[in-house]
Amino acid sequence: MMNVLKHFFNLPFITLIIAISNVIGPMPHIGGLYPIVILVVLFYLVTKGGLSGVNSAMAFIIFTAILSTLINNPPIYFKSYQRLGLFIIMAGLFSPLFRSKRLMLFRYQMFGWMLRVCVIVAVVSFIGYPLGINYMPVAEALKSQSGAFGGITLQSMVLGPIAAVSFCYTLCLVLKVRLQKFSSCKKHFYVFLFLCVASFLTVLLTASRGSLLAALIGGMMIFYKMFSGATGKMFRYGFVITVLLIVTFPVWKSYTEGVINKQKGNIEVGGTTSSRNEKWNARMYEFQQSPLWGVGYFASLPETGEDFDEVTGQIEFGTSWGAALSTLGLMGFVPLLGLFLSSWFYLYQARCDLSSDVPVMLGVLSMFMVHMIVEGYVFGAGSYLFFMVWLSVGAIDAKKRLSL
């Protein structure tokens, strides 16, 4: 019993539960205490394990953010300095910013817990759908352009990426069992297959086209990595899955209604990306005004006509890559892109067997790199999507440097 308690009640697991608590409807929300908890955990790990280095790309991103904000002096309602301080705290714990063996092991272990918790959230939301369980506030659902089903989370835009991560993880489990000792693990195979299908259908239920595309790209990268060196087998499996999806489409067709209706609505008002065009154009305009160091950390130019809250300073950037270009210019965008691409190529080129976690890491990172095109959370310190993407990069860095 004590071993079970020690397995669950460890620092990475507890920190993960604290991080996700603010987006799960049935859980108590700690709100403003979240960054304080993260700072305490970071301080504890640094004092216990020291620091062995600093990631140069992350350090340069922060330097650029400080420089850009000092030069531009954004309106006070954007709270650029407070948000930058919060970014440094969160990035210090989750991203590769600070390095020590203890910190890197912490990130690697937390990534494993994140995968499992994403499965729980996605599958429970899927089971709750026919029961009418939806914690997304009615007012938010009525005005939402990104879907009205949040499951046990408070936002469909949060549930979508969570379910996409769950899909990538469970797809890996399905393929590992199928390619190993299938005859002796049939029960595990069918359990994992149910979890994988439920996760994918949950992505569809959120009506998030960005999450759906990202999940598919992540799944394709997992497929490629799992069948590396066995191209013929990969195409055979791909063909069988495609046929099964076509044959069973009448069964799961109803789950696609939200995505189809959303696509039709966007085409009627201007095109597939009409819901994002205005925001993308605003980011490009801001980049053109200050291409070198941007317009300031988590800031926007009033002349773009962007709809930002002058009380909270909240901005819906509409794209993470565009947000990096507009707020930090090329000085911030280039190291950010380099950090993600170096992590991606490390996984893409890494040799692995069926017991390796390289495929799921490659799938999850690919998923986020695609999803970041349509959602702007890369600098949104405090959000759960920010936590997931930076933890993924931090865990990959840990795997690379500690040869895990």
C-alpha cells in the first residue's frame, strides 16, 4: 500500500495535478496560487540539485522579451512585465531554460504523468458526452467559435489538444502491443484500442479543426517512427486502418457534425481559415512594424483593431508562431523555432525500439507544432496548453541530455 502511495504522491504527479486543476470543472481551482506553487517547486529543485547550465535559446528569447518591452513600453493594461516574470517562473520549471539532473528528471517524469492524465480527461469526457456532462460554461459555449463541448474541462479549446495528446499516446500503446506479443496481450490491445478510439472521437466532439489536424499529423509521425525500417508493413497497416475507417464511418459520422458545421460556417463567411485570418493579418502587420524585436512581450498595436481586454490585458493571438514574430520579432522567433526544430530532428533521427518513448514524444511534439499555427498560447504562461507544450520540450531535452 505504501509503495502505491509513494508512486502517486510524488512531486511531479502533485505538480501536474495542481497545473491541471484550473481547467478541470469538478476540481477545486487554486487560481492565483498556481504561480506561487510553481516558484516554490522550482526553488526547492534548484536548491536541492543546483544548476548545471542554462539553455541559450531560451535565455535569448527572454533577453529579447525584456529588450522589446523596454524599447516599446507597451500600455500598462497589457501587464507585459508581470506576464514576462510569470513566463520566466513557468519556463524555469517546465522548459529547458534551467538545467540540472534533478530538474531534468522532474520534467521527464512529469511528462509521463501528463500523458496518462490526458488519457483520463479525454476518455472520461467521451463517456460523459452521452450523459450530458459538459463543464464548459453555457455563456462561453453560446459565443464560442471553437466548439461547445468541453467535457470535464472548462473549454473545448483545452479539451481538443488534451484529447489529441491522449490519441498520440494510446496509438503508441496500440501499436506496441500489436507489434510485440499480440497473442498473449489481446486484452491489453483491446483496452488500448478503446482508449485510442475514444480519444480520437473526443477530438472530433470538440469541433476543433486545428486539434484534429494536429492529432492526425502526430499520429502519422508515430506511425512512421514505429514502422521505421519496415515500410511495407507500415503501408499494409495504413491501408487496413483506412479501409476500417471508411467502412465504419456511418457508426461515428455523428461525431463529425461539429467539425463539418464549423467548416461550412467558415466557408460561408470567407473561407476555411476565415476565423483566423484577421488575427493572422494583425500579427503580420505588427511584425512588419517592428521586424527585429517586435512590439513588446504579450502586447499588441491598437491600430490592428484587435479585440483585447483593456482591464485584463488578455489578447487572443490566434497563432503561437505569429505571436512570436509580432511580439519579439526575428530575434525571438528564430531561437524559438530553432529550439522546436532541434528537438523534432533529434527525435526524428533517434534510433528506437518498441519499448522506447521516442515515437510518442515525436508524435506529441509534432502535434503541438501544428496546433501552434492556429492557437496562441506559447507565451501564455499560466495556461494549461502553455504547460503542456513547454513540458514536452523540456522532457525531450531531458531525454537527450540524460540518455533516458
